[in-house]
Amino acid sequence: MTILLTGGTGKTSLRLASLLKGANISVLLTSRRGPSTGSIAPTVRFDWDDKSTWNNPFEAAKDIKAIYLLSGEVADPAPVLNEFIDLAKTKGVKRFVLCSGGNCEKGGPFHGKTWQKLDDEKLEYCVLRPSWFMENLSEPGRGQFETITQANKIFSACGNGKIPWISANDIAAVAFRTLTDEKPHNCSYRILGPESLSYDEKLSKHLSRQITHVNLSPEQRAQGLMGAGLPEGIARFLTSVETKAAEGAESWTGNDVEVVTGKRATSFDEFVEINKKNWL
């Protein structure tokens, strides 16, 4: 059996690939650029915006039985994901694990209609609803890492909103179980860290220097994200997530990580101590 991981260069897919390889399970990654030297697993070219690439994984591996779905920067992902799921079903795929976000609701916007499809068609599935990644603070990319290391600042439209920050390692651990357990989970999980924190808490203490949170208006934040290279639709969607967080929309609690994996989620204190060198 091969498990296909879309978003093959993403934070969770790379960690998930390592877990699957460690369990001697065949893995196939996708990338818009296709195979590259140094990839941790076989990789095929795949682009959500180019349907001519959608069959590439099934040509590379004839025994794909489960797929980890990450939509990346697709502005309206549900129609695209749903069409790909229909294709995958004709290729013998039995199980789908969708990684969405904390505010995803079955039948709702963004990934909600994909969740509805998976449930209505009685497919083997799980929907992961992680909170915000701790790695957005500690790793290069379009998160907060660059502004922390270059200017000792964090920019957001979150105000004092609190977020139960989660490590991508914990998300990957839950994804591993939902992809590989013999019995399908057929549900959703909120993947949350053990405590809720605002941007103004803790990081300065651990780094022994002041990290200032600069609270922006929604328009300022959207323009900043577009300036960093995000498409306008994605930039405004992410801004709306932050403004909702300012209103308390991310203040979830729960222990689904421990329920699924048997291990408690990584705390922010533990994460920062492990990754402190990244900010030096």
C-alpha cells in the first residue's frame, strides 16, 4: 500500500512522510515543481491548478489506498478537492484525511463542502482541524519567523486574541494514525495545544529579548500579506482568520491529540526551548 501526501513540501506532509517511512509504509509526495534532489521520499509533479497533473500520482504508484489532502493556496478549495476525490475513487483510493483549520465546519465555506462530501458518500475519512502552527514562529516562510529574527517584531490583526498553538509534529502524529489505523476514524479532530496564548505572551521571556507585537488593522494586515507574495484572496482570508481570533474565535480547548496518539500535545514552553536556536 502507498499513501499519497499532497502538499509534499509543507510542514505537516514532510513530518508525516518521516513517520510513515519509519513504519515501513510506502509514501509518495507531490510538489508543483516535481521531483527534486534531497527529497525524503519519491515525489511527482502535482498542481491543484493544473488538472493535467492530477493523474501523475496514480501513474507513479498503482497501489495508492489513502491520501492526505492539503489544498495549499487554492482560494476556493472545495470544488477542486471534490473533483480530485472523485478521480481518486476511480483509482481505488479508500481513505482520505483532510487537513483544514480550526474554524472548518461540515457543509460550511472553504473545506466544509469537502467534509460534507466525505461524510455523505460514506468514505473512510478524517478531517483534521488544527490550531495555528508553532512552526510559523520558528521556521522561514510566510509566518512570523522573519520579522521576529530581523526586527524583533510580530505583525498581526489578532489583537489580544488567544490561540491554542500546536506543533506540526503533533498534527503529523494524528494524521499518521488516521491514515494507517485499520478502523477508519470517520470524524473530525480539533488538534490543539495544551494552553491558549496571545502573541504578547512568553516568547520574549524565552528569548531574553523583547519581541513586540504590532497590532494592525485588517486592511494593513491584508496588504502586508500580499506584499509578502500571497494572492489577494488568500491574504484576505488569513486576515479574516486573525480578526476572528481577536474576537475569541480560536479559544478552543480539548485533548484530541492525546486521545488519538496516546501522548499529550507539545506545550509552547517545550517547543520554544527545543527550537530556541532558530531565533538566535
